[in-house]
Amino acid sequence: MARSNTLQYMILGLLTRRPMTGYDIKQTFDKEKAEFWTAPFSQIYPELNRMLKDNQINLLKTDPKNSRRKTYQLTNQGQSFFKDWLILPLSSESTTLDNDNFILRLHFLGTQQQSTINQLLELRIKTINIEIAQLELELTEVVNHPEQLGRELIIKKELTNKKADVKLWKNEIKG
């Protein structure tokens, strides 16, 4: 399910690639984003209408053969809004970056934005290290309680996953 504001940024990001119809956007969601987010037409079209009103996107001229088909493209304002959002967590006030926002931003960055990717990775690593410390503390609280074995196993699994993420992201930081 799409999260609040996530849908807006997903659509803007997709439209940075090329103009698209609502149907194209839905197909791309289903193809590329399904493991992270989904959005039905009932969410996509109202969001497109809101973004039109906010001048983030506009409509291309319609094909006279198919006047119901609407193709959307980014406006300069939409492009600027999206670019500002991409680097927002890198302000000096940001000390953490949750996984959803991290993944969403990372999805739309390419090799030409390697320094931004590095900064995002570093911020995410800091966040994960905080989460690891919290999980390790939680683990010490349950390790000697046999009635909480299931919880202990879940914590251990999550620790393993987070440590693997830190290792992966550290290896991806390019100098």
C-alpha cells in the first residue's frame, strides 16, 4: 500500500524518466516497485489530479484518435520539487533516515549523483547502527528468559539483517 506522500514522490520520480499515462505509471509500479510499494488506480488518479492542481505536472496534448488518454509530464516546478526532496535528508539537522525513505530516494539516483548516494548510505548506516544497538540491548533483556525464545530468535534475525545491510552499504560507498 502506498504511504502518505510516498505516492507523490514515486510519480514525480517516474515522470523524471519520461512522460507517462496513469496506466503507464500503474504498470511501472507493478513491475519495479511491487516489492516496496503498491498503488491502485484509485490512488494514482486522484494524486495525479492533485499534482496537476499544484502545477507539479501538466498534460501533454491529447491524441485526437484517443482523447480520453491523458499523458502527464513534469513541470519545471515539479522537477525542482522532486530534486529538493531527493536531497532533503542530507541537511545538517538530519541524524537518521528510515528505510522506506532511504529505499525510495535510492531508487531514483544514478551514477551521476554518486556523492548524494554516498551521503544517503552514510546516513542510513548511522541509523542502522542505532537500531543495532537498540536490538542488542533488547536481546540482553530476553536471552535468559526461555519463555521468550521466539522473541529472541526474531531479534537475532533482525540483527543479522541489519549487520548485513551495514556491510553492503559500506561496500557501496564510492570515494
